[in-house]
Amino acid sequence: MTWELGSFAVLAVVLAAGFAWWERERPPSRVLALVATLAALAALGRVAFAPLPNVKPTTDIALLSGFVLGPAPGFAVGAIGALASNLVFGQGPWTPWQMAAWGLCGVAGGVLGALTTRRLGRISLAAVCAVAGLAYGAILDYSTWATFSGEHTLAQYGVLAGTSLPFNLAHAAGNAVFCLAFGPAFVRALQRFRARFEIRWAPAPAALGAVLAAAVLLSAALPGDAEASAAGRAAAYLARAQNPDGGLGAAPRQRSAGLYTSWAAVGLAAAGRDPDRVHRRGGRSLGAAVAASARRVRGAGDVERTILALRACGRSTGALAARLRRSQSRAGSWEGLVNLTAFGLLALRASGDGPRSMRVRRAAAYLARNQRGDGGFSYAGRGGRSTIDDTAAALQALRAAGRSRRRGAVPRAVRFLLRRQNADGGFGQSGGGRSNAQSTAWAVQALVAAGRDPERVRRGGSRSPLAYLRSLVAGNGAVRYSRTSAQTPVWVTAQVLTALHRRPLPVRGR
């Protein structure tokens, strides 16, 4: 076997393994769209700076994408960015080497993000990007040596490396400058997207779960047969949607994922169903599926959600709780985001931390400091736009921390919610927008946490938010996202199920 053939064989294995890894992740459509956008940005960055020899932001984009999103998405951004940009620069035997090199930069970023819990300063990030530029250059030097060099000796490699050294140094310096200019802002933007992927799909069940650990929610019985009937149908629908492996997917008969499995467990536990007894004939239980998914969690949002699901199943949070505590910043937040901090506080409470513990108090203080002037909350803090979803999560977390219902941040947040109820009884995400099941369920959870009866919340004679939710429950128990949408995602049904029951979830175990 020749050097050329052997090198390309190894390269083919690396690329095939990388893309198989990415495919195995089964990323949701939102992540696919984000990765495609980042790959296009990486390609455009290379094209835009083509007049400057070897100065391009592509390496930074691949590495920082992996740093926030994980190694597999980072690999995809780097590899696809290289392939796409060579539609302009020309394809050739160098293309797979560039794909592998930039893909490995993305993988390195993912490993670095996991090791540092995604907390690196501007200077440290810039230094890492500079080193990645040198590593990229070394791989491309090797590709030239293996493919085009007649003599495969170390001396020959040294000659090639020496010739390309000015270009590699320019690449490293450019990477450092690009990172100093936009690196931290780029990371924060991706973290906000990541937070939405991890949390926004079904935050209310999680929020209620830890609030219950504080025993601050109502324990009243269901107010009427219509509500009980709707809740019963929704619970039956979730149970029927379970897969033989014990988990649930985004919809019935779709592949199980930890995100949907966790929220289904929390919702069914709220309905009084034991997750360890929810299983298809011959299959694994829902509680067992949650425990299995706990071994694969990565980011803060994954950890928080899984802790709440484990407690709803009556299981120990163990190492996940310790991991959650270690990742909290000194300011009390998780990754500097309001929504992650709200869920972090709730997960702490579900793990046994009392309302007066230092970690819970720090998180509550961080949330209170980031309440906006209108009484609402934004995931981005005081600088963002208040939303129903973020406000409801923060409100429930503050109540879980023992904050007063009569003064301070909690009543201000309640007033924000009450002023934004729509005529149909529901709530829209941004307040005043078209009502949807997710935001309405969020609002119900928060109102219950604040001691308000959601059945009596009727702005201007409108219907109650519970009446709006009941109107979305179909005959088979599936819940539509809104009146104008035919979609019935599992996470919506789980969230609405929890809202309809309005009682403490079994987060303390059975």
C-alpha cells in the first residue's frame, strides 16, 4: 500500500466515523438548522477573508461551535464548512484533509467545553483558537507531505513545515484576533440557543417539580369533571406513546430521547402515576428509562431536567446533583442565563437543598437582580425582552427559594402575567401574542406557585387559562400546541397534564 492510499484510507475512516457519530446523535431539527447556519457562516468567513493569506475565522467558528454545542455538532460545523467553502476555492485531494482538520477543531472545542463547563475568559479562548490554528496547519502540512511529497521522511516534512510556517503563524494570529473581537459574544449567543433547545420545550413540569419540594403549591382537588376528563385522557395518551425501551420520543412511535422521556415522567407523576409501573408489555418502565438517560446527560439544562425527572420517579439524583452544584457560578447563576438559573434552583431544591442553603439563596438573588422593570424576566437578563415562559420559571424558582408572595419580585411577576392574559384565556410566549399550550401551562404553574387559583384568572371576563388548555385536549388525549396548529408534541401533552392537576408532584419519592 502506498503512502497516498494509506493516508486517504485513514482519512476516510476518520470522516466516516465523525459523520456516523453526528448521525447517531439524532439531532432535532432546530439543532440541524443551527449547525447548517454555522457551517454556512464558517464557509462565508473563509470566502470573505480570502484576500488575506491564511487569515480566516473558520477555525474559530468550528471550535466555538463545539465549545457550546458539543463535539459532534462542532465536527459537523467544521467539516461541512470546509466542504461548502471549497465550492468557491475548488475541490481537490486537499478537501477531505481540510474537512477532517476543521472537524477535529470542533471536536476539540467540545472536549474543552465539557472540561471547563463552558467557562473560559476572552484571553483563554483566544489562546486556544491560536493553538487550533497551528494544529490545523500541522495537519495540512502532513497532508501535503503524505500526498504530494516524493520522499516521506521527517526531514522532508520539516522542509514543508518550515515553508508554510509564516502562513500558519498568520492563521494562528488571525484566530486570536477574531476571537478577541467576537469570541465571547459568539459563545453567549450560542449558549442562548442551546438553553432554548434544552429547556424551552417543556419547562413548566420541571419548574413545578422543585416548587413542590418546597411544598408551596395548592393541593386542592380538581374543580370539575371536564378538567378531570381532559387530564385523564392526556395521561392515557402519554402512556400509550411509550416505546418498548421505556422512553418516549417527540411523538408516538418516534425514537426515544431523554428530553421527552423526562418530561413525560414528570407529567405522569403529577397525575399520580408511578413511572416505575408505566411500561408496555414486556418493555422497560418509564422510571428505568429516565435512570438510563441520566448516564448520558451533558449540559446544565440536561442535568437540571434529569434531576427533576429522577426525583419525580422517586430515585436518587446522586452524582448529577453534585455536578449541578459544582457548575454554579459564584454569582449564583448557571452560564449567566436566567432560565438555566431558575431550573438550577429548582433542581437544587428537588435534590434536597433547603430554601436557606447558600446555593439556593445565591440563585434566588441572581434572579431577583435580573427582574426587568415591567416585572417580567428574560432568559438573557435585564437587557432582554420579558416573556411569559421565562417569567413563570423565575417566579416558581423564587417561590421555591421561599421568597414572599406579598412583596418583592414575586407579586411583581404575578402582575406581569395577569396583565398579559388573552381574551381566549390563554397566554402567548411574548405576552399579548397568540395563545399557545406551552406558555399557558407555564403561566398556570406560576400562578399556582404564587397562591392564585388559575380557574379564577379571567382578565376582562375572559375564559380561564385552564379552560383554554382543556379546549386543546383531543379525544385521544393528545394536546394541540395551539388552536391554529395541528401539531401534538409529547412535551406539550406532558406539560398541560401537569398544569391541569395543579398539585404537588411526587419529587420526594414514593
